[in-house]
Amino acid sequence: MVNNDYYSQELHGPYELHDIGNLELEEGGTIRNCKLAYATFGRLNAAKDNAILVPTWYSGTNKIIEQVLIGKGRALDPGKHYIIVVNQIGNGLSSSPHNTPAPGGMANFPHVRIGDDVRAQHKLLTEKIGPSSLALVVGGSMGAQQTYEWAVRYPEMVKRAAPIAGTARNTVHDFLFTETLVDAITSDPGFNKGCYQSPAEVREGLLRHAKMWAVMGWSTEFFQAGKHKALGFSSLDDFIVNFMYAYFSVMDPNDLLCMAWKWQRGDVSRHTGGDLREALGRIKAKTFVMPMSSDMFFPVRDCQAEWRLIRDAEFRPIETIDGHLALFGADPNALAQIDRNLLELLAAKV
């Protein structure tokens, strides 16, 4: 285990931890006493049908989701809905490589798939929290991958689904993009095959990782418009070091690698022998597919191809020059579009 003050109640709370017991994984490993960190907002109604589930994205936590998507007067309004944000396995708050005791932690932490996250979340909801159904599952990026998995795996439980900036089956191209993020970390000698003592020992790898996120996460138009300066950074170097690197440098490298591995392999067609049309045909939820118009990780065309396979789904691209990282909330117009779509989706009869 590695002590890391970044993953704390002070920075990401309040959140609760629930032990779901041993989680046997699709790849054959087991997480013993698997713990899920989650935060709730609002109250579950008497009918137990006003719950909204929000899974987290790569590097994201319940606190980041709260800051970007949740609030009075927003689509995700705690005054109207019972909102449950569950931290994915490997994100540093739930069971993760850095917080799992030896010998199963750090480099020995087993491979986890998106399906493992969703099965664990289903156990948390049904055994601990208790909604009868989910009025909406909504998530961005890896949260979108989990949203699709929920809608395919538990079609009777999910009434509405809103995958944002993510796909149901990852593409070969995106797999390669993500592999460069992995290589940036593991090629640092300080990584020491995952047996470092502190993220500071992997400084160069995390810096390269942050630079690659700057290249792929934002868009050409974002930089051409000088938005990095509009955010308060004096130069590109200032933006890279004091925003991108500052964000990732405090995170645990093994945790990032755990999430990247399952991101690369996200694929709901595992349920149907590789037939994506059949898998997406299982979805009964009213679905709004919402790609970011300038996203280079999950381009509009990739999301549109999947949308066509979902019964009664609507295609609602979000217009923004902030690329994939419009999820960070720096573009108020993108957030307004997401809110309008989610309000309409929540109002739709199912």
C-alpha cells in the first residue's frame, strides 16, 4: 500500500465506503473485501423510483462529478432526485491498487473490466441503497462505458440512459491512444514495475501522461482560440505544468493504469459473442447519446454509428471546442446543453 493524501475525505468527501465482499472478476482474479466509495444527494422517494446513478470517469471522483453536474436548478437537482455517484474501482477512493493491502495491491492488483464495476455497483444498489429502478444512468467517458454496460446488462432496471462522450465498444484507434498514456507512465524508470513508494518517483512519466492528455483531451480549436489563456494561464508551458500536470501529478500511477486497462477494453458486445447490434438491441431505456463535437478520443462518428443500433434513441451531440475535456466543465455552454438534454430525457415518459 502507498499512503496518498490526495484520496481523502478532505478533498473528495463526504463519501461513504461500503464493503460488498469478495468480487470475482471477469478476468479470473478476485478483489477481496471490495469497497465502493459513493456519495448521495437528495432523498429516495417512497416509491424508490427517483434514483439517478452517475458512474465516474477516468481520474474522476464523486467530488468532481458533484462540481460539474449536480446542483439546485440543474438537471441533476438533489431537490427532485436521489443522485448516487459511485466511484469506479481503481479510481483511488474505491478499492484500488494503491489502497489494497499486500500482496494483492500495487502491481499485483488484478485486471478489472467495466462489467466488474457495474456488477459491483448493482450489488451496492440492491443490497445497501435500495432503489427499485434507476430513473437515469448518466456518465461521461468511462462513465459512458459504464452507462452502456448498465443499460445492456440490466435493461429492466434502467429506465433512461445518457452516455456522454463515450462509446459502448472501444475502437482500435482509441485503444492505441490510451496505450500511449500507459506507456508514458510505465516507461519511467521510477515506475519500477509498479513498485514505487510515491507518485513523485514517477514524475517524468506522469508529466508525459499529462502532456498527452493535453494533446488528445482538448482540441486544436481549443488552443487556436487561446482558451488555455482564457482559463488564466500565461503560456502553453504554464497550462501544461500548472493545470494538466498539477491535476495528474498527485494521483497514483497504478490506479491510473488500472482504469486505463479497462477503458481500453470496454465492450458491451462481450455479452453477445461480439455482436454489437445484438448487444445494443437489448437496451430498453430511453437513451440520449451525447458525444462532444470536437472529441478526439470518442469522435462523433463513432458515437453516431452506435446510436443507430439503439432502439428509440436520440442523437444529441454537444457543440464545444473543448474536446473530450469539456467534461471538466470549463465551457458553460456545453454544460447548459447537457442540462437541457438531461431535463428533456428525465421528462420523457418510459
